[in-house]
Amino acid sequence: MFVQKVICRILMGILLVGSMMLAEGSVSAAEMPQDKLQEAREVLFEFEPSWREREAQGKHSVRLKSGKEVLVTFIIAGKWVEEGNAVDFHVYDMIEYGDGSGHSATVGWYRVCLDSGEIYDTIFMKKIYPKE
């Protein structure tokens, strides 16, 4: 149980740092130019076409190997970054266990640069799309 608590705290710290990365130099979703957000989302869908379908599924039930059913929602959350004409995205699954508990499972953190159409993995600080 102790190890699980330590792992949970480490993961929460990672999520907190990631949230701060998104917040730095960005504006709230309400202030984000919606046309820029949509343009950046389309670049993400070119990079990973399956994400469009996963997002469209909405909240849905998934049976785990253990037999337990959970609810999963695929989320693409974006923040506008003015100084780079870019959008930072946190792509993740939100998993709910039905007893009020759950967690997020991060797919990745990405920056879509609208001027170039390039995508950068913001964790590893490298360009991942388009491939050269």
C-alpha cells in the first residue's frame, strides 16, 4: 500500500508539472481563438488519424482483462500559446472505475506549431511530425 501511495504522489507531481507547462505563456480555453484550436487539432489528426474516432466515441465502457468494467473517455485538451502561434495539447484517457475513483493515462504532451504544421513532443523536446 505504501508503494502505491508513493507512485500515486509521483504521478500527481508529473501531472502538476505538466499542467504548469501548459499554463505558462498560454491563455484559457475560453480565450483561445477557436479557428486556431481547430486548425491545430486537424494537424494532430493528420499525425494520428485514430484519435478523431477515439474522441468521437465519448465516454464508453471497456472490459479489462480482470473482467472489471471501467468507463473511458479520450480527451484532447489544448491551450493557445500566443508567442509561438502554437497550441499545446495534453492527450489522455480519463478512466473511471464506477466507485468514484479513477485516473488519467497520458498518451503525450504535444505542441502544434501553426506556422509550420510541425508537431513537437514537449516531454522529449523533439519534432515528431512531419517525419523527415
